[in-house]
Amino acid sequence: MKNTSPKIVIVGAGFGGIELAKALRNRPVEVLLVDRNNYHNFQPLMYQVATGGLEPGSIAYPIRRIFRSHKNVNCRMAEVLGVEVQGNFLKTSIGDIPYDYLVIATGSQNNFFNFEPIKDQLLTLKSIPDALNLRSYLFQNLEKALADRQGESLEEIINVAIVGGGPAGLELAGALSEMKKYVLPKDFPELDLSKMNINLYEAAPKLLSAMSGEASAKSLQYLQEMGVNVFLNAKVSQYDGRCVQLADGTSFLTDTLIWTAGVKGSPIPGLPPDALIGGGRIAVDGFNRILGVPNCFAIGDVAAHVSDENPKGLPMLAPVAQQQGRHLAKNLMCLTAQRPLVPFVFKNKGVMATIGRKRAVVDLPRLKFQGSFAWLVWMFVHIFSLVGFRNKLMAFIDWFTNYFSYDRPLGLIIRPYRRSGEKSKEGPWTK
Amino acid sequence: MKNTSPKIVIVGAGFGGIELAKALRNRPVEVLLVDRNNYHNFQPLMYQVATGGLEPGSIAYPIRRIFRSHKNVNCRMAEVLGVEVQGNFLKTSIGDIPYDYLVIATGSQNNFFNFEPIKDQLLTLKSIPDALNLRSYLFQNLEKALADRQGESLEEIINVAIVGGGPAGLELAGALSEMKKYVLPKDFPELDLSKMNINLYEAAPKLLSAMSGEASAKSLQYLQEMGVNVFLNAKVSQYDGRCVQLADGTSFLTDTLIWTAGVKGSPIPGLPPDALIGGGRIAVDGFNRILGVPNCFAIGDVAAHVSDENPKGLPMLAPVAQQQGRHLAKNLMCLTAQRPLVPFVFKNKGVMATIGRKRAVVDLPRLKFQGSFAWLVWMFVHIFSLVGFRNKLMAFIDWFTNYFSYDRPLGLIIRPYRRSGEKSKEGPWTK
């Protein structure tokens, strides 16, 4: 039966791809889900892995396990090299993959803007290896600060700069300030932690620019209460691996510059040039169909349906991808049944961000609130969004323990990380 | 006060080093514990990390956390390059470290014997990165088997050879056979797993040669019941990365050769040649004093007190190291108080190994038993031996869940692993 059903190939097992494949369960189509990793990861909690609050295994889940009971869904681990829209096949590292319908759900990647040439000097937070590298790097620097500074100042080694005042930057800044306050004094009593500055730079005049004014103001207040130095209207202009230069002429010595300043779409090569618009996104119509390629679709961060209402497309958020995935499953069924397609309409259920313990901001469509209750809501929403019972339980235990102990369980440097250009600074952490 | 107390430097935060440093808590000595990692790991459960049964964070624990309340114990992460026994200082990657007393507790490393020149082709299980590499590699091969075999046979890709019939080899063989039976059919329904052979090679005529005849016989029976092909008196003579050659002329096609066939001590350079004996071990007297260097000691796997009773020294086991660590703490206190030293006597409390669910073997000094109860004993002893409440709880949850679900939670390929010499076989798993 599989061979006669239309073959739908989905590229990317993020929020959009997973929801789509799930919604196609037991439908009369053959689904192949292709991803470069063998796991789905829960991007919003990546900063928790970086700061030792959660294990990578708590926020990632093997793709094959999600689809164990989906008889018409198969999975392949492969790097997608491009698409031949005329020939209806994908070029991948494991060979060509033909399709009847293609869905590009490849998400987004870091946008380094003018820092692209020195991106290897920056730390990022877009994948689990990124988060583990950042975790190793932070703890390596603390060890190094105690051991052999090789002429560097203590400040340079333990200072942290975060570029970007979106949710990821705020969550990371908050987690680092809690680590500095509650955890590091216990583990590094020999270090003068008053020398450790956590600076957050945002180019816009406010934090969380996609959220309400209340959320922006409150999150700024929270960060300042927690000892994070927040700089608004602050454009980072240069970094040489040791010193951050701001456009206003000020500077900040640090070996650790974490980039959360922007993302861009990750389209795949081979699409018609007209289908590619600014920010690496793929232009789609109201049915998520790629312009000019009627049997190819794009959903999630990589897709943008530009309209008068949304001149830049919908925001690059997980709920958009998930809703588009579920909606596209219905439209694909319409297509195979030769029924008319139904346009996608995004239902905004709210946005939230957490800064620290009992400090979060929530914008619901009709209600905005901040503080302890917002933090509880944030935690429960995130725990229940994790895939699988084990991951929910493990996250719950680590957070529950953290709440009472003010401690973070995971400070292991399993694979030491060295930034590019750091080669002159040898040490056990560079092996 | 710290500066006037004798300074004891301990190299290695394994079972021996940790017990010694703990036993020196609040004693009138200054202790510095040096390790190349910032964590202590529980070596006996490494195979569980490799086979996706436990997270690395469940069997490892940050060293600094163990010693948070030990005011006279400091920690450094450093690679030890050598010792200057005349000058009483260690040479390390973070500079010279002087000592009054030195304790070498550097443990053991893989002994590849005649396979040393091709050790990069072998998979090992001696560190957490090793175990994670093995985990990635096993799952990569399963993905590859489904995707693009590049001319290789299915058998070659999914077969597994384990060299060494000690506890590590048996535990790994058992875990892999359970994975093959219970987990892989659910995750890889497209694969013909009947083509997957797990071969265990032991050069001696029996398994678990350090244990009783009952344990050896029963563990062989267990492995055979579980579908592992066990070869006794089987000397592996060659491996080219694809085919294992045995001394008897037979061969076995596999990309996966896991080496658990032996260990040797890891001494540090600079000791007098007389102090080094066979198997990379350091000769010590009955007080664990290194021969010819009265203010230097060695404990654990790296130390050997050769006597008529133990012509090869004591077995290289965690309990020996732990007891020597605790005992040496007392002797160091005798030394500083100028009291006579007390010779070390090993109290054997038993040895055990597990093969699979409800299948373990236990040798106590006066009692030997095997089966379900042995397996329960093994589990509880190992859970209670993990450092920290969190690690015990996490291991308990993962094992408890595994018991009822027959499943293993962790199959994430977070960092793909490529063996050396495998460069011609490109794929997403090699990125």
C-alpha cells in the first residue's frame, strides 16, 4: 500500500515537522521525515542545558521514538544538500530522495549580521552541541581563573557579555546571575566573584521587543535587581576575542561573548530565486505553498507569508510552526482528495519569558502578568511541552530540587571547548 | 593556618583519590586534589552510558561539589606532566605545584597490547567521552544501515565484536543484546535485525577469570541464553577496521570492535625507574609508599604491592583503591604526628557483575549466588555507590522505568563520532 500512496517528504524534525508528521498518522500517505540529527530538541530550554540546569537528554527526544506507532511515517538521518523542484527529488548525503509533496520545515539559524566573519569567536545557543560547548566553556574559564591566567586579568576570564535582548538572551543572563549568586560561591570559594560582570547588550531601546511594554519594563527591572548590567540602545561594533567594542566608544573585557542577537531562516538550495525573501525565509502563500512550486510547502521559522497584516510574515516562534504543521496536514489531505485548500490563520495563545526564580513575564492575548505566578505558569507550560514522560519527570525533578537547594546539578566539562583563535591559550581545558 | 600545615597533593579524583581527600577533611593538612577532568566518574557504569541506559550526568559528579564543605581541600583541573621527586613538585599544564607529600592515584588506562598501533580503530569504554562516542557510533551505524551502505554489507555495519571477557565486556554484551531484542525492533522496524551478531571474544578458557568458577559458568550460560556468541580461547589477531581476524583462522565482519581486553596503570613521568614495574604499575611497600621515594605514595589501580601472597599486587578494583585511600589518610596522620605507619590490609567484600535483567553473578567471601537476587543486589549496590542524591535518584528512575518498559531512554547522537581511518565513508554521521 505504501508504494501507491502519495509520498510526503518533510525536511526538519523541529516543532513544525514533528506536528505535521504526527497529524499524518494513519492517513493514506507515505511520510518520510528527514533531519540531520536523530533527535528533536526543545529549543526554548537550550539555555538551561548551557547553564547546567538540565541534561541534554531532558530536552531532546529521539525522533524514531516519537513515531514508533506511526506505521506510515519513516525517518532518515541525513544532511539535505538541495532540492530539484523540476525532478521532484531532494539531494541528500544519503542519496536522492524523490517526493510527491515536499515540506520544508528547516527552521532558523543564527544571524550574525556584521559579525559573520568572526562568528567562530562567539558562543551560541542554537543547538545542543552549542549549549554543551557553552557549558564547558563557562566552567573551563572558572577553572582557568583559579589556575593559570597566562597574563589575562581575572575580569576578562570570568566576565560574560550577552548580545541580544530577546527571550534567549534574558533567560541566559538571568540563569548566569543566579549561578553567580548561589552556585559559584560554593564551588569556587577561592575566586573573587565580585569581579564577574554579566553585561547584556540590546541594540533596540527596549528588551523583549516582540512582547508588551509591561513585559519589557518588568524584565528590565528583574535583570537589574539580579545584578545584570543591561545596556539598551547598545550596538556592539567589534570583538577581537578579548574585548567587546560598543558603537558609543565604550568597551568591555571578556573572553565570553554569547550571541543571541538574531536568527534567519535556513532555506535549502534549489528553490526558485523568487521564492527567497529577506532574512533567509521562503515566501509562501496563505496555504504555506512555496511561491511558484505548487507541490512544495514551507512551515515554521523558514516560511513567511507576507501580507498587509504581517508585512514581515508571522513571528518565528514554536506555536506558529506547530499550528502550521497541524494545519498543513489537513490541507495535504484536501489536496490528495482534490478538495479546496483552507488558508492558515494563526491563533496567538500568548508569549512568555522567564528571567529567574519567581521572575517571569507572560503576555496572553487578553491578559498580561509578571512575577511568581507568571514563573509558575512558565515552568508548567515548559515541562508539559517536553516530549515524553521521562523528560518531563527529569526536568521536574531538576527544577524542583533547584527551587529548594538554589543549586544547579550539572557542571561537568565532558568535552572541553576551545573557541577558534584561542589556540595560544593552552591548558587542560583545550585538550 | 593553611600555609603552615603539610601540603598533600593528590593526583587523580577516582575512587582512591576521592576517598583519601574525604578522609583528610578537617585534618591539620592542606590538601590539593588535581585531576584532568572537573568530575569524578563511576567507571563500573560506563557501559550503561554507552548503551543509552543512563545519562553521563548520572554517573559523574563535579569534584568541587564533593568537597564544598571540606575547607582544607582545594581542587585544580590540570594535566599532570611529571614529577620532580628531588625538588618535591609536580609539573602540570597550569604550572608547578609543590608538595610535602604526593599521592599518585591516577588509576589505569586501556591496554591495547599488540593492537596499540591501530587503537584509533577500536572503540573503548574507559571515559565518559569514550562511552558517548560509542553510543553515537552504535546509533549512527543503525541509521547508516537503513540509509546508504555505500557497498558495505548490512552485517558489517550492524555486527558488534567485543574483545575481553571481564565484567565490562560481559555487561556491554548483555546490554547490547537486550537493546537488540527489546529496543531496536521498535525504533528500526525496517531493519532485519536477525543479521546483527554480537560476538564476545575471550583469550582465556573462561569468562570473568577473576571470579569463581560458578560465576564464570553462569555468566557464559546467561550470555548464550541472551543470544550473544561467546568465543573462549579466542585470540584476536588482526583488525583492519572492517574484519576481525582470529588466531584460529576464522574471521568476523564488523565496523564495530569494542576493546575491553585489558588495562594498565597510568604512572606519571619522573619516578625512579626501579619504582616502575610491569603493567604500568608503581611498586609500593605495605604502606603504599613508592619504593625509593619516601614522601610519595601510590594507591589504587596504578599501585602494586608485590608480595608472596599477591605476586601481581592486588586486583585493579574500586574497593581496593577506596580502602587504600581511607587507610592512607590515617597513615599520613601518623606521619605528621611521627607515629609508626600501619600496613594496609585489603578486606575483600565481594565482587559482582551483571549480564542482563535478572541475570547477575555475585561472589561474596563466603557465599556465591547468581540470578534475580544477585541482579537486585547488584542494582542496589551500584545505585547506592553513585555520588550524590540526584545521581542515585536519576539512575533509579531510569532503571525502574527500563524494568517495566524493557526500553532504554537515551539514543541521541549528540556528537557524531568517526573512527580514524573511516574518512572514506562520509555521511551525516561524520559531520
